[in-house]
Amino acid sequence: MAFERRTKEAQPVLAICYDFDKTLSPDDMQAQGYIQSVGYDIGPFWAETNHLAQENDMDTNLAYMYKMVQESEGKLIFSRESLAGYGAKVKLFPGVLQWFERIRAYGKEHGVIVEHYIISSGLKEMIEGTEIAKNGVFEKIYASSFYYNARGVAVWPAQVINYTSKTQFLFRIEKGVLDINDPGVNDYFPPEEMRVPFRNMVYIGDSDTDIPCMKLVNAYGGHSIGVYDPQTGNREKVHRMILDGRIRYVAAADYSENQELDRLVKAIIDKTAAYEKLESQYFCDMAEAKKTGEIIDKRM
Ligand SMILES: [Mg+2]
């Protein structure tokens, strides 16, 4: 089987990776129609899934996915299409609709290829139903998803993505080994062949499940941003994250032009353009020195 692989581009690539719930959307995606349609209030639904997880030493995502399958029985057809339908109703933070193309265009003007990726513990099928995904703005959506039987009904988890398992996708993006089953993610790549070195990654998230990714991106010279709901203005979580060294920047989840987040990401693009010019000069000079071999001979 041929996997989708991408190799290093002539221009630097800046990968912007987004969590979904409470990063691009103000609430959990399941709480914006699905939970209500199976006759639950939001609080009790999550309380029951958390209880299920605790009682059975179960992953919390697997618990909510099991609960969704169970609660749908006899109430709705739990298919890819119905999940996409719930996804279409998911609200987005201000400016999200115009954000992706505007930032991509800004990158292009400055010689940087901007790519957008989703890395979410939420449901891929719902994210695929959102207007932004339908517009094709994402290179890849990495999220939890279901396996469907012959009648198209979800019966089993196909992927479950949480905490440290989110980090796997950063390594896939780094190497351009994007297919979720491609074992090439563990191959060795020399630094100059990395398609998207970590320093050219931006991770935008809001909470605990994002911490391993944020920490990793930060530790390797990339840019982690913690966002908070501009409506409530509650910055407690993101302030804790910056104090704990998980993120470098805090911004309201307002994706409109000239807002804090817009200015911040454009500054990261400017920095990337300048830095990568120097970096490619360094790789050129190094390659030249290796080719001549003079120094190596004299040293031996
Ligand atoms: Mg989130």
C-alpha cells in the first residue's frame, strides 16, 4: 500500500496545529446538539461517561465514544452522516471562517508555506461536517473516529486520540509521513531533511489534553499558544500553562483580523521567514565544506 508522504519544500513550511473543542469552537462538539438529541442534559452525560471511565479504568475518550454508541440505540442512526450533521451545527469562535485562508495568504506573501492541521480528542466525523473542513482548509484532521459496520452504523472506535497520543501527529507532520498507519514515522531523517522542523510548528490549544503537544513544541523551539474564550475572559487555565512552561503565548480565541492572535501568528510567520533564510545558508555552507573534504583530510 502506498502511503501519502510529503518531502521537504523549497520554501519553509509553517505547520499550525489546532485542538478543536474550546480552541476553534466555544464548547465541546458533542454538547452542541448530539447530547440533547439523545435526551440528556450536558452535565449528567459527561458525569456518566467520567464515572464509566473511573469505574473501569477506561480511557475517558473511549468512555464517551462507548456512551455515544449506547445512547444512540433506538433514538437515532449513529452513522458518519449523522455525526457530520451535528458537526455542521457546531459554533465557531469569531473570525474562524476567514482565518485559515488569510493566514495562508500572509505566509505566501512572506515566502512561507502555511499549513493547517487539526489534532483533536473530539470526533473526526463531526469536524469533517463543519463548514471550515468542507472548505478544505486542513491538510489533515487527526481526531478520534469510529469504525462502521456494513450498514454504516458506528460499532467500534477506529482511533482514539488523547494526551500523549496527540504528539504522534507532530512527528508525522515533522517528517511529512502523514498517513496514520505509515510506520515511516519512526524512520531516521537528518535535520536538514525534516519537512517541518519543530521550530516551524505552532500549536494552539486550551486545556490539559494539549499539554504534551504544547510542551514538546515549546521544548524544540516552536510556538505554543494557549487560547481562552473571549466571551468569558477566563484565563485561569492558560495562565497556569504559561507559569508551568507549557506555552509561550496567551491570546483570546478571536481569529478576526488585527486581533491579538492574528498579530501573534503573523509575527511568527515573519520570524520563520527571516530565520529560515539563515538556516538554509548554514546548510549550504556546511554542505560545501563537506564536499571539498579539505578540513576532514587535514584533521585525519
Ligand atoms: Mg480543547
